[in-house]
Amino acid sequence: MQEREVEVAVIGAGTAGLSAWQVARQYHERVVLIEGGEPGTTCARVGCMPSKLLIAAAESAHQAREAAGFGIAVGRVDVDGQEVMARVRRQRDAFVESVLDSMRRIEPENRLSGHARFEDPHTLRVGDDLRLRARAIVIATGSRPHRPKAFAPAGDRLVDSDAVFEWNDLPASLAVFGPGIVGLELGQALARLGVRLRMFGKSGSLGPFQDPALRDYAERTFGDEFYLDPAAQVETIERDGDQVAITFLERGSGRRLTERFDYLLAATGRRPNLDQLDLQNAGVALDDKGVPHYNRFTMQCRSADDESAGSHVFIAGDASQELPLLHEANQQGRIAGHNAGRYPERRAGRRSTPLSIAFTDPQMATVGLSRDEAASRFGCDGVAEGEATFEDQGRAVVMRQNRGLMRLYAEHGSGQFLGAELFGPRVEHIAHLLAWALEQRLGVERMLEMPYYHPVLEEGLRSALRDLSRVLLQGPAMTERCLEYGPGG
């Protein structure tokens, strides 16, 4: 058994782990990066990039079919599933290779391969032949798709979002369980590529939306394109030959139907890769799901002996089960790396404005506080709501993409912009503008003073801001009202 001592050990070579390693190296030479699984980030291998490649193919097919609306005859649109998936895998592999190139630049002595697990709070066993002692440790082990036990009867006809990108061809039919961001992105893309699809949910939730108005609008829009039931009553899931037989009550009619699909896609979230780390030996406090308690501004795990005290163990990325987004993983990794490198000193890192985007059509986005979060924080009828639809928005009408709704939230009294939920064409760009506005703490009136070109989709944002400004109560009168009624008004 080899023995080795280092200053910082980073477990996991994904986005968060690579970021943590890079900044920790600013403090020490002896910083190792440990990878026990397949190298390459989740984003490059099975997440952001391959899913967008599939979506891009679906958009191309959809635009060809919709061309007749502009007076352009395209004719029959044939989708070659093998070619679609070949391009997805080819470009995906190129993205992964670029990540691997960056890893190869790490000195061999600081790049370790093998499964890591805690023997004691400062000691890691890496593989079978290395015992590593570290002054500080960063857990950045990522996550994997969650497969509920209820789906087990599907057998090898059960796939998750990782496995989709290994297909050599598109299936003829697919049942998707989970209308979250991943399920909606993949489901809509596959439906547009000609896959017969039904999508089932359980709780009634849809994508990232919390505002009922946005959720209902999106549900109607997607439901016009493919079968969608966010609160489905599924009775049985059974294997039937080379297919999966699903018995459910049809939405609307209530009829009991049994349909067969080539695959069942579980898009029911991801779980952190923590269960094989032997965290019971790490000296950190764990919740009932085995996830460490940590400070989100320092990414420092709390000590098992005294939860008011910090540990020398830090956590970052999907392993923290906070926000499974690449930019969040990168930021968390940097915070964890800085604090692991300077441990026992630690400093609070700056967390960015919450920003989430789903690349559906129309796109879905949330920025800052949700409607309920804003109401919970400010109380006293302190939140104003404004909205605008894309249905009659000039640029959206020109593009024949005039579907969607946006809702904005601001604080009465101050006029401070608080957050937004967006559903519409290319709202990824509007969401960024709003996130930047939040970062600069802009008020609604200042946002309205910004330039708006014509004709652009951002004019729809101006309409929503005008509606928000109209209902805002500002000045001393609102302050007096808050004092009179108190929290909860």
C-alpha cells in the first residue's frame, strides 16, 4: 500500500472539480485531482451539449415543416435517425475531448485515477493501492440519473437521460416520465424528430415554473404538440416482449388505456454521487439522505461533532444537490477551491443571481426570486406583478413564434426588480438581461430607461415592465401601509 500526503485533494474531475483544482493550485503545489469514473464533465458527455445537439436537429425538422406558413413549400420532411444520432455522438465526443485536453495538462503526479472513499476525516483510500492523507478535501463527485423502483418492470427497456445519447437510431415510440427541464427538452425534441411520445408527470409541476399562470400556459402549449399529463394516473408498467406496456387513465376522457412503447425514459431528476464515499468516516454532518450540511457561501461542510463548527471538507457542484447547472458548478468549485486552499482561513464567495433556462420551444426561464419566494421574503402585500404576452408582440408575430407569457416581480415601495418567469421565443436572451439587471440592483423605472430597438423581442420585456410599473406602489404611503398592517398584511 502506497502512502502519500497532499495539501488538498479534490474528488471528481467534472466542472466543479476542475474549477476547484485550478484555484486551489494558486495556494499549494501538492493539490491532486481524483477521478474514479468516466472522464469528461456531465455537461459535455450527457448533459448540456449533447441535449442541445439533439434539440438543434429537432428544430431544423420543425422549421422545415413550418415553412409552409411563410408560403414556402418544402415537401416531405424525412428524418434519418441514424444520421441524427451519429452527429450527436460525433460532436459530443469532440466536446468531451476538449475537456480531456484540459485534464491532460495537469501534471501526472497530481492526476489520480481510482475510486476514492474516506477512511477517516483526513485520509482517503484511492483504488486498492493508495492511501492519501490531505489537509483539506473537496467533494465534487457529480450526480447520476435517478431511476425510481416503480420503473423496474421495464427491464432493459428502461433508459435514462444519459443513455439516450448512446442510441444508434431513434426509437419509433417513447414514454417519458418526468416533465421537468430534462424531460421536456428531450421529449419535445424526440417528438419533433418523429418519435411517437407520451409524457407523464406525477405532482402536476412543469419545468422550472412556480407561477400558476406560466405553468398553465406552458402546459396548454406543449399539450398542443404532444401528449402531456403532468399529474398522470399510471396504473401499471410491464414488460411486453421488446416493448413496455403502460396502463394509464387518459387525460380528459378518463378512459383506461394500455399502450406499448419501445422505451421508457426516466427523466425524474438526478441523485448525488455520494453513496460510495463512506462519508460516515469523513467527520461531517449529514442529512437524512446522506448529503453533507454545508454553508452555501463558503461551501464548507459542517462538522459532525459540532454543527456550528466548520470542517476541513468542502463540497461543490451537483454533489451538493443545490442547483445542477454548469455555471453554478463552476462557481461553487471556485469557492470551495479557494477555501480549501486557504484552510483554516475561509471567506464567503459571491453567489450569482439564480438563472435557469430550458431550451424547449417556446423556451422557459426563471430569474431571481420566484413569485412565492418574493412574497415569502417581503410579505405585507409587498410584491407587485406585471406581465406581457408574446401573442401580439411584433417580432414574435413576424417569426410566427407568437406564443408565450412573461411575468415580472418587484418590491412595492422601492420599485426594486426581484425576479421573473418567462415562457416565449428565445427568452434565453431576455433572461440574461434580467439577470444582469438583478446583479446591478436596478429598479423598474431604471430598466425602462434602457434603450429598446425596434422590432425586437425585447420590446415584449418593455411591455411587461410598463405593466409592472403601472401597478407598483412607491413612496412613503406604501411604507406607512406596511407599518400599519405588519408582516403578512
